[in-house]
Amino acid sequence: QLQASGGGLVQAGGSLRLSCAASTHTTAVAWFRQAPGKEREFVAAFRWREYYTDSVKGRFTISRDNAKNTVYLHMNSLKPEDTAVYYCAASNTLILSTIREGSAYNYWGQGTQVTVSS
């Protein structure tokens, strides 16, 4: 259902764009990430408007191209603490109050590694 791509190795202060291609249109889309030894955390989502976790506000932007059923995560001013495996997620049944919760999403991509060197 979801195919994530675009990860890689970048120096601190650099930029990357992640892509998540879906086989069909979904109403809510999101990015989560999981760093080694840490729990998965919410990064950004889009459902009528954008939602971000505080640590990425002003640096990351989520966008979607409905014609291509693709969601993007534009990441600027990357920091070493952004290093993680990034997962895209989607749902057609999400309740808006749960948009930051991983359990609210029923479709997940395979993850793409982002490594930011200092």
C-alpha cells in the first residue's frame, strides 16, 4: 500500500525530501520516526491541515500530491537528533483527535533511514 523513499546520509544543516507513494488515495497521512533504542514518535501529519511535533516545527513540511497519491516530508536544517528510520502511515478511518497516535493508522510503509552527521 505505501512505499517510502528518499532517506540517506546528510550533514547537519542539510536537507532531505522523503516520499511516500500510496496505491490509492487516503484521507489522513503521517510520518513517524524511530531512533535506535527509542520508541516510535509522531513527526507530522496532514488531514485538512498540517500537524507537527514541536521539535520539527519550522524545519519540516508535510505536503501531498493527490494526483500522484504521494506524500512528502521536506526536511530542512537537519540535526543529528533527527537520525532515525522514518515511516509513512495512512488511514481512511482516523479520528482527528488521534492524529498523532500510531495506533490510529492502519497502513504503514517499510521505513527509510535518515542519518544526520554532525
